Amino acid sequence: MSAFAVRGTAETPGVPPGGPVRGLPWAVLRLHRAALVVWGALMLAAVGLLVWEVEITADSVRDRMAACGRTGGLCRLQAFTDYSGTISWASTLVYYSFFAVAAFAAGALIGRELENGTAQLAWTQSVSPTRWLAVTLAVPAVLLTVGGTVFVFVFRWAWAANRDLMGDDWTFNDVFAARGPALVAYGLCGLGVGALAGVVLRRSLPALGVACGVMYLVNHNLEKYREDLWPAVTPAPTKGVEMSQDVWQIGDGTGRFHPQSHYWPMHLVETGIVLGVAVLATGAAFWVLRRRTG
């Protein structure tokens, strides 16, 4: 039975209390609570892990490195890796979670609802298809935005707290995205692309595959051409600057480079592109749904 028809009122049978519009968000939460709880638990775990690493692990790592002595190169490397690797894994996992978002939106949030008739049942209960899709997407979009924003702020603090224990820099793919709004943009893009795939294909498994494939292409190409999102600096930097972690060397043999001050322009351009794809995909999903149900 659809979550939209679990509880009804005397005025409109089958519609959740509070009316069809106000009841829809709760129906979405109930219907997909398992997936939303898992995602929320992932975000809380990632944030908690970052806080633990900075507040607890960092001091113990320095103590271990000091106890290794002069000949403890491997010992110091292991201690260093324990800290840097844990923070890197947290950012990588959250960054690439947009694949899971796209799969969820295409396979369960939209595709399965259209495939098994749950959505059509909701449309018979004073809820238009457009309003159904809007609320269905709005609930996870709010959660993605809030959760992603919290993670970005915590990660920025954790990443900068002990730079001497970190083995990455701002040019790493996960670091580049996780230090700003691009992280949230990728999640919303996965939601929009998944919704479009679900509306077009109306079958959960094919929509899931297509959505993940499209998100791979979007992400892969932006990572590949990220260095071209903002004009690089010329001429070549001095040798001392070339060795600095603040510089992103362009590997085309021209000696061009991006200083760390280019991070925000490049990041915001990529964020704009990803959000543009999200808006186009979401708009197309609404257009297709209206065409098929109008």
C-alpha cells in the first residue's frame, strides 16, 4: 500500500492529515525513511570522524611519530598515514556519494514509484503530478543541502587544522569539491539527473544505471578539464614556487600554473556548471512528466 494512502481524513479519504500538500512531505519521509536514515547516518559518521581525528587522533599521532626515534621512518609513515588517510577517506566517500543519490533518485524515489503505480495512486488523491514531483524532490534536496553544508564547514576546519599531518593539497579532486559548495551541487545534480532518468524510463533498474552513467560523465569531464575553468598564470613560476603545494602546475609544457588564490574562482565556476546541469535535468523531468500526464 502506498504511504500516501496509509492514513486518511473524513474530508478526503486516503490523504494524510493536514491536506494533500502538507501531507506529502511526511509521506515521502515515511516511504523512503530507510534510505534517508542511512544517508543521514553516513553524514553524521563522517562529521564525527573528522572531529575525532582533529581533537583526539592528531595529538596521539604526533606522540607516536616522536616515539619512533631517528630510525623509525616506516613507523612515522604509518602514523602519518593513519591520520591523513582517515580524513581523505571521509572526504572522498562524501564527495562521491552523488552516485548513491543519483541511484536512489532514479531507482527508488522516482522510477520505482512510477513503475509500481504508487505515484499514479497519489495523483488520484487531489495531488497533481507536478506537485507530487516537486515535493518528492524537495524533501531530499533540503536534506542534501543541510547535510552537505554542515560537512563542508567541518571538513574545511579539519583539513586546515593539522596541515603538517596531511599528504594532500587543494588540487586533489575530493579536497577541491569538499571545501566548498560544489559538494552540495553534485548531490543536487545527482538528484535532478536521477529524477529525469526515472521519469523518462519509468523503470527503476534501467533508470538507476543511466543516472549513474550520466553523473560519471559530468564528474569525469569536470575533473579532467578543471584546470581550464579559469585562466592560468603565465609565465612559469620560479623553481621554488613550482615545488610549493600552493601551486597547480598545468601539465601541457607551457609552464602555466594556478596559484591557490585561483581556488575559489575555479570552484565557483564548477559549482555553477553542476548546478546548471541540476536545474536543466530537474526542469526536463517536470516537462516530461507534464507531457505524459497532461
